[in-house]
Amino acid sequence: EIASCLVGSEMCIRDSFDSLFNGFSTPERRWIYVFALTTGALIGLFIHYLKDITLRAYLMACTPVVIAIIIANILIQHEKLTWMYICLLIMMTLGLIIARKHLLDKRWPLAIVIVLFMVQQAILVNDHRYNNLRKYETTFSQLKSPNYHNATLAKSINKINESHQHNPFNRIEFMTPFSLNTPLIYHFNGIILYSSIFDGSILNYYDKTMQINMPSDTNSTYRMLSNRANLMALWNVQDRIKKSNDPNLPYGFKHTKTIKPTKQTQYVHSKNTIAYPSAHITNKVYNAHDLKTPLDREQAMLQGVTLSDKQKANTKFKPNKNLLSSAQASYINAHKANNNSLIVTKNNGGIQYKLPPKLAHKYKDMYISMDIVLRAPDKRHKISVNEYAQNRNELTYKYRRVVKPITIRVKANDKLNLKLSKGKYNYKINGIYGEDYKTLRASAKSLTNIKVSQQRNGYTLTNNQQRKGYIVLPIPFRDGMKATANGKTVPVMKGNGIMTVVHAKHGEQQIKLTYHPPLLWPLICISIVGIVLSVLFTRWIKHH
């Protein structure tokens, strides 16, 4: 037992062990697993050597525990501690068994102890729910309220889905204040995900590859695409539903109608007017390592496909010009302490970057790349550039998500106003880039669309022109994807960051794309073998 306890403790200290439980979201929890495993081992040793324990030694061990229980019940008045009373009952029962050693030769005393432990665990779970989880729980009345599921909104979303019924990859950008998992509630393909144990490549895509800045710096969430028209086109976002006071409409989107789910709430539905074929075939291959900024990556992905394999690249990309050298910086209620330190003396202080009007008006949007992290004080704060704002949590918030660098997209303007909450920041601006969307519009006209139909077990891709090249699909790639044509395997790979790419080497007309979880059948076999061995081992123990 001691050896297994030490091995278990060593496993708990490692990061990989904690990832099995909660995806690295709060690494400090691994110490809970250390405590649980070591305590379990000690309880096993205690039960094993119960006959050798004297009543005096047992009472001495129980004394500090009883004192702790009494103090806890005196000091902690706002929480339920009912489970502690069952602990006292268990201790009294064990004391009786130790005092009357002959009871160990009978089954019913230990059966009573086991039942008491089960009751104690049930009450502990209930107390934990009351003390910690109740404030986060959703009530049945809330689930029945229009804030959770609104009939008017559902009807509008169903109409949108029906208008795109021949496009299985169509996505809608919409999130209610009630839930991050809005797409699950209203049954549509979205661009929102809440999960701490999802595919890590999505995290890398958001924070490093494309630097998609989200409304809040919270772990485990992936919210929208930062109103970037190029990304909306790549991921086939054709519709967008937002609150009526929405100052940051992406390029190419136009308001179509107003939705009023309640008297107090009003949403605006806008549609993408740029018909970019998100499922398409291309011969242009860019080396992902040559693309240095999110805007460069977006434009390369729009025109062709980016792959990490240098040998497959056949097209060079001309980087976008960094406009930072043309910008004049002026400080407003702020000053620099050194090269990478910015002191903001009043709320909404910061830096204004002024560009020549002729230069700024050449573009539709601006991409600003910067490193910015609050150092002091420890508080909730806000970072904004013109019409865009991000709310950030306090420095000690355990689910805080620190991303460096970040890229903020705003509408083109000769004045870019960085406004910050009062405090001391680590700050460095990396670049200002202009986007005129000529690449998006040209690609929408030049790329060849691939027809996609959905079946229960996958998709059928129809290459009507039988072109050779790379078929790009706006769905995340996962290990276990398989493509076949005429009974032969067609290569499937990851491209454009995390998208699924099928290499139609021979101009295959119809390709079937399916998915099976990796190692599915080996794991099923292991489970069956484990069940059989457990039954056989149980019978062997019974007979011996």
C-alpha cells in the first residue's frame, strides 16, 4: 500500500496526470489528488491493522480531529457541515469495534462502517453542493424562461438554417448572455465553444496562430472571431445576430432585419454579402512558417492553403506593410517608464497613434498587434482601441488567460486611440497593418466551389470539374478522419491552421469523408478483456 501510495503521489505531481481530470485549467488541483490517494492508502493500512490498534492509541488519534470538528462548527456558521456529525458516528463505531476485538470476527460490524462511510459521502456531496455549487446552478424556472430559450429567436434561427439547408457548413455568429453554449440550445452551427478539455490545437489557433482577441480573457472559452471578415469567410459565417447597439460590424456584412424576442431586448440580424466559397479546391500552397502576422495568414488562407510542410509549398506570399513607422504616438494621461513599461495615471488614459489620413483611407480595417499586460494594481480592467473593447479579469483570477501578443481589428481610421484603465502595464506595440479586402473579393470570384452533402457517417465532396489540388473544408481537422474515392484512400491532413484539407491528387470527382475516433476498436477490446478478467479475478478471490 505504501509503495502504491508513493507512485500515485509522484503521478499527481506531474502535469500530464492533472490533464486527465481538467485539462490544465487549474493545475493546483493536482494536490487534491495527492491528498485523496495518500489518504486512501492510509485508510487501507488503518483497516488492515485494525486488530493491532489499542483503544488508547485510537482515542489519542481521534482527540485532535474532534477538537477540529468542534472549532469548525463554532467558527463556520454560513456553511453546512452535516457530514462532520457522520464522521463522529464513524469514529464512535470504530472505537467500539477496537474496544471489543471479537467483533472483528463478524461481518456485520464492518458492514455498518461501510454503510456509514457511504452515508457520509452522500451527505458530503450534498453539503458541497449547498456551500459551493448552488450559486452557479440553473433552476428549472430559469430553464423555462425566455432568457434561456426564446421562441421568437428560435423561429428566426430556424429560418436561417432552412435558407442554408444545402450547405452543411453554414455558421451563425450568435451568443446569448445566458449561455456560452448557445449553439447547442438553439441547434445551429456556431463559432462559440465552452470547454476546458477540448482539442488543444483550437487553443493554439485562437491564441497564437490567428491571435483572435475575445471579449474576455477567460480560460476554456472560444468566443466568435473578433469581427474579422476574412476569418468569417474562411469559416463560412453567413449570418450574425447581435444586440442592436453593435458598433463593430464586420466588413461585407449588412443589416437585414430586427428581431425582438422581448419588449426590452432587441437584436439585429446581418448577412454576409461576400459569397466566398469556404469549401473549395486550390493549387496554391503557402509555407505556414513564412507567414509572420495574422493578416498575412488570413490572406494566404483565402487564396490557397497553408501547410507546415515546406516541400509542398509552391507559392510565395508578399507580406503586408507595417504602418507603424508612419504613425505618430502621443500620450494621454500616460507616460512610459522604460521601453516596455507604460504608466496610465487616469482611467481611459493611454496612447493615440495618428496616421496620415491619405494612408488610413486606403484601407477598410486596421489590425493592431501589441503585447499588453497589467502589472498593478490587481483589479478588473478594460483595454480598448476605438470601437473595440476587451474586459479583463483581476490578476489573481485563477481562470485568467494571458495571451501575448494580441491582435485587435478596428475600422480604418487615421486616429487609433488605445484607452486603458489606470495602472502599470507591460506594453509593446508590434505593428499596425491595413486591410483593403481586395484579396477576399478576388478570391471569392476566382476559387472553385466544392459541393458538399452530409450523411449520417460523414460528408460527400463533389469535385464537378475534376480538378487536381487541395480541397479545403471549414471544419477542424481531427486524427481519425479518412477520405476515400473509388475504394482508394485519399490523403487527409491539417491545413490553414486547424482546417481539414483533402488532397485530390488525381482529380477525384467524388470523395467520401468519414471520422472514427482513434484507437476506438482497440479500446473497446481492452474494455471487454478488462471486464472478463475482473469477473474471473472476483471468482478466484471468492474461492481462495
